[in-house]
Amino acid sequence: MAITWGSYQNNSSGNGMRLGYEFSQSPSTVSSGTSSVTVTVDIWVQTKASVSDSTNNLSISGSWSSSGAVSISHGSGGGTTKVRTLSRTVSTSYSGNVYTSFTAELSGINAIPGTASVSGQHTTARRPYQKPSAPSNVSLSLYGSGGRVTWTRRPSSSAPYDSIELNYQRNDGVWQDSATLSGGASSYITGAFARNADYQYRVRARNSSGVSSWAYSNTVHTPPDPPAAPSNATVTRSSDTRHVVSWTRGSSSTASPITQQEIRRWDIASGAYKTIATVSGSVSSFTDSTTVANQQYRYAVRSKNSSGSSSFAYTPYIATTPAPPTNLVAKRQGADVVLTWSLAGVRKHQGVEVWITADGVDGTSRDVLFVAGTTSWTHASPDPTKTYQYRLKTGVWATASTETGPDLWSAFSARSNVVQLLAPPNAPTGLVPSATAVDGMDSIAFNWVHNSVDTTSQTAYEVQYRVDGGAWVGTGKVLSANEFKLFALDTFTNGTTLEWQVRTWGDHANPSPWSQLAVVTVSARPSATIIYPDGSAGIPEILSSTLAVEWGYFDPETTTQTGVRLRLDDANGAQVWARTLSMASTSYEIPYVLADGGTYTVSVSVKDAAGLWSYEAAQEFNVNYAKPPTPAIEAVWDLDLGGVVVSIEHPAPSETEAEAVSADLQHSADGEDWTTIADGLDPSTSTVDFIPVLDTVNYYRVISYSALPSSLESTPVPVMIESKGWVFVNGGPDWSVICRIRDNVETSQTPTRAKTLNHFAGRQYPVMTSGEARTKAVTVSGRTSGGGSTDTEWQALYDDGEPICYREPGPAFGGSGDRFIAAFQQYARSRRQIFEEVSMTFEQVEEV
């Protein structure tokens, strides 16, 4: 670089001086990797004539600061001398040029008065940027009719973003320009996307030094348009169990493809459509092999793709072979035969055929055709010398579009009964009374069943009887449709044996044969008299919560009591308790807690040795007693015991209460009935329920008893049982022997029920019969660690050989919540590394 000079400072004799400077820089050029340079300035003095001086002052200010004398020695011709060299380190900048400047002043030269000065400035060029880093986390998502592209910007001071460029490709991998955005952008909303296409975007950054690499988004697939609907849906019947559905496919395109086709079926039994198949989008028919007889169907087909479904195309209705009529009954009515039948099991029909069998010979064609819904027909004036049977068929039009007459007929119905015109009936049956006792003091009805052959109803009867094997006494022919004969009281004498029989008439002139003999004992009815509660002085009052009823028994024939019927009604006449007992005793304590202040009626009927029951004796009574005091109850769940500790404390009775002498503890859970789990307890005691239901609320209540006796039912106390995942198995007396397991526990259940498959002629598939026998086995395995029972404890419970109570955690801990009595069937122990593992199998034998 050449020296740059300032102006001369001259004296009067023609001498003068000036200052100059020369800048240099190392390195001379700035690249993107240059963080700093060294700038150097050389200061020069030039005179016109002779100067020799070293007492002057050179002062430099600006980017440098310096002052002091310089030595100048020039001859008569003047000269040029470098008097000072200064250097400094300058940091380069990405944002612009960096400037280094100074001002130099020289004064005090003896030969040249005044001050020479010069100023200069050096420019260090701006540091160029690095190429930008590529954006990251490029993501493409569907947005509106197009998409939304987002990315994470990664500029820096050395590599800023001037702009963002986006390209996209669709299906074919050919990238196309999409947009150029400002360097600060981090998202972009695209234009509309084509339907059913794959899109991917790539993004890069640009600055003055170049472009980054591309960063690529995920690929998104745009949804297609909903598919076009099929048309011309038809159904063709091959058999009752095979129908072919055909249709014309809707138009399929890239933008609106048909990927699947859904086939639904309606049936007359359910009245609803359900999907029976989903087929590919390329087929145009489907064979349904799940149809059955006695149905009507209709099919609906629609196209599907990922965007939804088209509308349905519907086939006509199509019917399968109908079921025949049922409950076919033929009955003579005068000179005609009236048929009735049921169509309850026939789901669809349009006609009914009648086929007649005369004297056992089937007709070869139908005799009558009826419209749908007909359920009776009169065969008018058939030949009375023949017997008749009848069969029916139902018919349908296979498809609704060919309704010119039924073209699909059912199998024959079961044959009707045989009708014989004007035939005598068979002997009556069902005689009552028979093989029992009656009281001659009562009116007695003899009952029977008329057994018609020609289907005519009873028109007359004749009853005959004899007493103790004596002569027959008859009623003669009685014109009546009543299938009973009522004899007035005192017709028969107690203490005798009665035999009787009956014959009946229909429309035929001849009667039936006589029935079998019915044998009846005629005996006096016993009587009962209630002794306690004693109502001789009015309505008695019972001072207890229980009733021990007593009665007197009397039988004129001195037979012993063999049974009793007891019933207890409340004040509204509603039965609250009843029982029939075989017993000779004349007293019974009714196991029902009477409400204090209530009114009841007890009724007694007794049976003698002949089997006759007395008329009912009844006695109303009132209840008024002192109850025991209300106990304090505390129920606490003990996880280590696997049971609930229940504490009962009865306070001293007040003046209106009776002292409690015993108590029963009852339990209920999950809405079950209350069960007594401990009875006859001391009034103040503690006991343990070792088998509460796990992971649910259990309830406990106390029934307190006084010596009167009277009783009081406490308010139930709830206890939440939390198993914490333990499986409990209890055995021993009162289930007090406890084993439990939780670590690494696994349970499985295997319920079974006896089933038999039977094959029958004419039926393609077997018929399943289920028995009542059931089994339920549970297998449990796990580790004995973590506070579980030891192998010794499990082995002892298994060796005990008695039933156990199995309890499983509830659903909150992954179990079933089961609780049942079981046989401990199998037990095994193994060891894996440091862990002892056990497994056992239990089979349920009863409910708890």
C-alpha cells in the first residue's frame, strides 16, 4: 500500500514538513473462518530541507494512543523517515465492516515551527456467513383441503436464514417447487391437495453463503372421496341354505376408490339388518350359505373406502321354505269335521293347503287352498262311514317380484288326530276322588275326564257306586255335559269303603265302557282347637317376640294326628309365614320374629291317619313385649387374619327394656340374603368372621334375645374389605385355619357343564342336550414369599382332607371376587433360584 501524506507545514525559509501513513493488514483478506486480523499503521515524516531534531513530540490518538519524541535527521535535500509503527488486533464482524482510525500530530521541530498532522482510516471487510444448517422436525399434516407444514428453524449468528424454500412430491417422486418464504417462517399452509394421493414436503434454508441440505417431512395420504353406490342388486335362491346376491359395482376411480363392499341382511324374525360379510371392492356377487328355512330375507349392499360408505342398494325380498302349521286338531261337529291349527311358528306364508287322508289312504293332491292367515276350515258332510285324518302345508312366493301364486311349499304338518264320525267314546279316566279319604258329612263331587273318539263332547253320563262291596247303586243315564256328579252331604256314611265308576256318551248312541274302579275311604274329618294363644277371654296378648302355638286334636274315629298346617298372617291379612309338617305333636314354636306392637292371626289345620284335613282354626293375638337394649357393634377388617373381628357390647337395660341373654351374628354382602354365622353368643363378646367376601362392602348385624323371649334386630354395620391382592384359602373349625398367597400369583378357572350331541335321521346337524351337572375348577400358583403362607402350612391344609373355603380378590385387583366351598384336589411345590413356588387346584362342591 502507498504512503498517504498530509499537508506540509512550512517555514519562511522554504523548509517544510509533513506526516504520512501506510496501513497493512494480516491476513490481508477476511474469510468465513477469520475471527480477527492484525492492523498495522506506519507513520512517516518527510521534510523539504535539512532537519535534525529529537526533542519534538509526536502525538497519536484514535484507535491508538501514543506520544513522545521521534528522531529526525535529514540533510540539506530533506528526506523521509518512518518514525512510528503501531499494531492492534481487530475482531471481524458478520454484521458489517470494522474500521480502524487515527490522527497523528508532530510539533516542536526547531527548524520548522507549527504542527504537521495527518488522519487516516483502515477498513476491515465484513466476515462472510457460513452456509445455513438444515431445518429439523419437518412435519406434514392434513389441514383443510390441503396441508400444513411445520419445521424447527436452526439459524445462528454465523449461519443465519435469509429465506426458506419448500418443495413437494406427489406419488411419483418428482419434486416440484412449492414456495419461498422469509427466513423467519416456521410453518406453511399449502394449497389444495388432490384426493387419495401421497404427499411429502422438503424444506431448506438459504443465505448469502449458500443453501442447507434438504430436510424431509413425513408422507401423508389424503382421504379419497366417498365411493359410488352399487346398483341393480338382486338375489337368487339356490336352496334354503344358499342364496346368491349380485349387483352392479359403482364406478371406482383413484380419487374415489371402492376398497370394500358391505353386505347386510334383513330377516323377518328379527326385523333388523345386520352385516353378514365384507368383500373386496372388485367383486359383484356374494353367496350366503347361512340362510335357513322358515325365513324371509332382504339384502342391502354398499361400497366402502377409508372416507366412508355409499348409500345401500337393496334386493327384492326373498323367502325360504316356510314351516308347516302346528297344533292341527280335527273335531267332529254334527255331520261336519272342523279343523283348527296354529300358524304361530310360521314366519312368512301366502297360502295354506289342506290334504285329506280317508280310511288311511293319503290324497295325491291338495284338496283345498286358502289365503294367508287362515287357521280353521270345515270339512262339510264327509262320508260318515270313513275315518279321516288331515295334513297341512304352507306356501310362499319365493320372491316378491313373482307374486302369481305360492311357488315354495313347506313339508307336511304332523297329522291330525283320526276323526271317526259317530263312534262311542273311550272309557273315562282321571277319576277323583280315588285312593283317598272323604268326609261323609260333606257334599262330595265325583270328577272324571270324557275321552272322545269322534271328537264330540260329552252329552250324558252314568255313575254307579257300592259301599263295602254291597249292591251297585246307579244314577241312570244323566243328560249333561258336566264331567262331574255332586252328591249331597250324608249320602255316604263315615267308617265305610266306597267304590265308584262312570261311563259317558258322545253323539253316538252307545256309551263308553265303564271306567276303572275308584276306591275311597269315607271317614269323619278331624278337628283342631287352638289352646295357645288362649282367646277364651278376648284377644290375647303375647309378651314375647316368638310364638309357641298349641292346639287340641280330636278325631271321632280316634285315629292319631299325622300332619299339621300352620299359617301366620299379619294385621292386613297378608301371609308372613306358613308350613305343612308331618308330626303327631300338638305344639310348635314358629320360627318367625313377631314385631312389637303388631297384631297377627295364627291358623291351624290337622290331618288324621285317613288323610283327611280338619277345617282351619284361627286365633287373633296382639304382641307387646320389652326388647333387649340396642348393642354397640364394632367390625374391623384384619388383613393378616383374612377376616373381620366383630365386637358386641350390650348395655344394661333401661326400665322399658329386657336384659339381653344371648345374640346371633348375621352377615350379608353384594345384596345377598342375611345368613347367621354365629348363634347363641354371649351378650358382650367378640368373634371373627374368617370368610368375608373380598373387595366389597360386607354388612354385619346382631339379633339380640332376652329371656322373655323377645328379640331386637340391630342396624347393619358396613365394613369395606380390601384384599390387597391376596388369595385366601380357609379350612379347619369355623374356617379358622388360614393360608394366603399373593406374590407372582396367577389364577385360572375351568367351568364345565355336561353336554351330549345326538344325531337324528333327516337332520344335517346334531342336537345338543345339556345336563344339570356342572364342575368348576380353579388353579392357583405363585410364590410363598412376601408374607404368604409357607409350604408347610399349605401342605397341612391339603393333608387335612376336609373342604376348604376359596376366596379370590375382586376385579379391582384383577380377580373374580369368587367365594365358594371346594375340595382341595391337588398341591405341588417347586423351587426356582431363591424362590419357593406352589400350585394348587380346587374344585367347587357348594356355595357358601
